Amino acid sequence: MYRDHSVGVVMPAYNEEGFVGDVICDLPEFVDRVYVIDDCSTDGTWDEIREAASRDAAADDEPVAETALLADGGDSALSERATIGDPVGRVIPIRHRENRGAGGAIKTGYLAAVGDDMDVTVTVDADGQMDLEQMPRLIDPIVDGEAEYAKGNRLLYREFRQDMPRFRFLGNSILTFLTKIASGYWKTMDPQNGYTAISGYALANVGVESMYEYYGYCNDLLVKLNAKGMRVADVAIPAIYGDEASSISYPTYIRRVSWMLFKNFCWRLKVKYLVLDFHPLALFYVFGTATAALGVLGGLWSLYVKYANGDPLFVRASLSLLLFLIGSLFLMFAMLFDMQVNEQKEVQIRE
């Protein structure tokens, strides 16, 4: 327990032999339940999870609360995805029946945490990149009632920005900007950070069953949280780097997550500003996008006519530019309104 709140940890693991065991054993004593999801690893990850769970249980003299997860064979949505092992101390080993990716493993762990009614659920990677001593900084905003979701932010540290490869930093910056637009959390940075904490209330109401199952699950969750009016805390937390290797293909990652964010953005506008409530910024976004796109198409058509027939370019090009500027103006107004609506939904916690 942490300040009278039960704490669960969701730990996805894919080919993390040599890392996952140390992470399990190094988790803080206040963690009540650890859901370790083996995403069909091809190395010794599963054996290391069970061996580390035994070591962790032997080192813990405190009694562990019974889990409700196995009372009826597990939740149906969970049991369809994975095989749930018998609890070993506070650790519940879970093994996917098929590889589902990082987001899929997080989703499985979230379903398990909901089944056990955890007050706070923290996500921790199995590769040792996350400073476990910083975990209270993520939990405190939730326990204090400042936010329903807290996430780490590595970009507040200059050393991290300097050490990150240029292509990776560019990709992170692009996805950060797209996530700001899609989610409505305009002050939040480093949305790809997987070190997070979420309240039991938010987890039960955000729609975990439909969560994105690729690496962009963090970005997807932010959109869902905003549509439900949840508050988010951006917490400065450094990363730890060692011998671990990333399995992300960044060109594929950026392409797939960008398309997901576009669809989520449209969904958020519909749900938050048309279905649950009404705000004209949704219409501003639609009109601005359509008008700006028409201006771009008009400009391209003007160039085509100019070089195909030799017709004057000035009138057509001027009209196209005017349409583009009007559309861009409406888009900026829409973004400004969106910032104002969500201004009180963001908390930033620095060092």
C-alpha cells in the first residue's frame, strides 16, 4: 500500500532475459501486485519471470492480499488473451497466447488490474530503463487528487535530449506535436514515455478494451483520457540506459502511430465537442481543414494550367492563397479554443 492506496504494476516483457528478473526484484515494497506479461518471448524470459517471482516472494515477509483475478478463471476478455499463472507472492505471471506487441501487453495488464480493483496502476518496462525510486513522483499526483493519469517526461532533461540520436529526437518531436493536436493536452511532452500511473477510476472508465495494441498505446490512451475529461500530470523523470536494445522500427512506428492519431483526433472531436457537449471549435477544425486543403489543391491546379496552357497564374494563385490563409486562420482559432478548454486538465511537475 502507498498512502492507503493499493498499487499494481503492469510490466510487459518480450525477450527481456537478463533484465526482467532484476526489475521485478527491485520494485518498491509498497507495490501490492505485479502483473508481468510475457508477450510470447522466444528466449528465457518466462523462466526468469517465475524465478524472480520466487526470489521476490522469499524476500518479502509481508502477507500478500488475495487476488480476485483467478476467482472465476479470470475476466473473459483477459482469459481470451492470455494464460494466467498462479500468484507467486505479489507477482502474477501472465503469458500471451500470441504476440500482441507492447500495447497489447499493457492492455492485458490493465485488464488484470481492473479485475483486482487496484487504486493506482503503474506501467514499468522490463528492460531496466526506468528509475524505480521515482515511482512515488508518478503516484503522488493521483493520490493527492491532482490528476487521474501521470506520465514521465524525459525531455525536461537537457542530457536526455543531447544523448538521443537525431532521427529519434526528430521522430519524437513530430509525434509529440501530433499527439498534442490529437489529444488536446497541449502542454504534455514526451507522449511515448511508458512510465505512467493511472487511477482505478480512470482505468475503469477510459475504455481499456478498445485500447491501441501497437507502440502508440500511450498516445492513444491520452486521447481517450481527454475525451472523458480526465486530468493529466506531466512529471519530469530521467531515463536509465544500459545494454538493452530497442525493438522499434522508427519509420514504421511514426507512420502507423501518425495515422492512428489522425483517426483518434477525429473521434475526439466528435465525442467531446459534438456528442457529449457542443463547442464550435469542432466546426472550425472541419471548415479550416477543408478550406486550406482547397487552397492547396487550387494552387496545384493553377500551376498545372499555367504550364499546360500558358494561362495567367496571378488570379488563380491569389485566390488559392487566400483560401489557404483563411483555412489556416480557422485552424489556429480551433487550436486556441482547444487549448483554452483543456487548460485546467494539465499539471506539470518539474524537478
